[in-house]
Amino acid sequence: MGLVDIIESSSDSATKKEVSDAVMEYAADKTPQGIRKELAQRGKPRRMLSRKIKIFSLEFLLFQLATGIGAAEQIRFNSNGKTPGYNSLRNLAYTLSGKPKKTATQAGKYFRRLAEENHMPLLTKEHRRYIARFDAGYVRRTDSKKLRKEIPLGRGVSINPRSNIYSPFLHEISRKLRRDRELKREFYRKMKDSSPISLAHILTGKRMNDYKSREYLRKLAA
């Protein structure tokens, strides 16, 4: 019996816990890719599966099992390593919600809403630990090359929540920088060889053109 069979054959009178436990037991030795393949239901109607998913509130559980995502920041447009991007997950969003998603952006909004409603952590454990130790002292002790590797400015990521390449991690870094002037100055000293636009953006939280970015950085360095 496969995953879809387990869900569809569950009696409507069963409890959410009973069905969830059965799903988790089945998925224990399965990969996210394998779970996605089973849920794809190509060429078969989704109506019964989506109905059962809704009855037992399995949307969030199946989303996690099918993607391996454990933090909202991992919900990204493009794939990152083994974590799939939502540009390839429209079919999964359709199955879980019971409603077709015409664009990848619609799928992404659905997944983000699902994460928020279920109180998924914003950041991974690794990034939460990094934010906790990120202060003026840490920046002062860390060489520029290592810091640029840890905080990838202007490399396909943005602190704009409306962007498809939005990074909650960089957003939190920017928030800390804006609240601590000493940290901001230390960060600028270590990262001053970065793109002026990208550097000014994370330091201020505002998008400026090249001239205004350079002018801001010049005043900061004075």
C-alpha cells in the first residue's frame, strides 16, 4: 500500500493523529523526492486525495515530508542543493490545496502561508545560531573573505520580502545592522570592497542607485 492509498483509504471517522501517524510511519524510510513522486498523481484525479488531505489537515505534514523543508527561509523560487524550489512544486501545491496554481509565484505564496499558519521557524537552526552570535565583536574577529562567504551580498538573494529571491536570513542580518551603529561600522570596514549598491542596501534596508549608495557609504566611512 502506497502513501496515496493510505490517505485515500482512511475512514472519515478516523482521527487526524491516527492518519498522521500512519503517514509518518510509511514515510520514515522514504526520501522527499519519493514522496513527491507518489503525490504527483499524474493522469489520475486529485479530488479524493485532496479531499482527504483537507479532512485530516495533512497539508503541512505532507509539505514537509515532500520537500524536507524545516524553516520558512528554505521556501525559495529556485532549488538549493537537495531542497526543491517552488518553481518546480506547482503540482504539489495543487495536490495539497485542491486548487490549481497557474504560476510558481502562486505556489510559493501558498507554501509561505502554510508555513506561517503552522508556526514554522523562520530560520534554520544554523542561521538562528549565527544571528545570535553576529555582533561587532564577531565581525571584528572574522576576516573579510570568511564574512563575505557567510553573508552573500548580491548573489541571487534579496532582503525585499516581495522578491522571488528574498532571504529572511539576510533580512535579519540587515535588521541587526540597522539597530547597532558599532556593528554597522565594523561590518562596513570588512565588507567595503563589496558592491556599493548591495552593501548600502543591507546596511540601510533601502534600495538606492549607485550614486546614492556610494554617497551613503562615503558618509558612513567619514
